[in-house]
Amino acid sequence: AYIHCKAGRQRSANLAACYLIDTYGMMPEQAARHIQSIRPSTIFGQREIKRLHDFVRHLKDEFQKTPSKT
């Protein structure tokens, strides 16, 4: 399911990419290409890709903070 704002070309596409990154372990460019293959009108410019890389860093930082359950 892909729920979007007025045009669904940037913000919702970025959110969907974050979901793919977090859930399926995709890299930012891979997630962007996947979304664009389904919805070609989406926009992933340099700014959006940078935000996705920032999200990956955030996930890594949060993972490192989580205590190991062994």
C-alpha cells in the first residue's frame, strides 16, 4: 500500500523508501529505484537521497544504543 499526499511524488515516496530501508535492509538508492520502478513520477533528487542516508545513519546509531540480548 502506498498512501500519498496531493501528488505523492516526494514526501510520501521518501517515507516509503524509509520503510523499505528499515524493513528489508535496502540501501537508499536501491529503495528509491524500487519505488520509481512502480511509480515513475516520484522524485528522488540529491536532497532526498541524502535524507535517506541520514535515516540509515540514524538506524545504525539506534541499533548501537540497544543492549545486546544474549
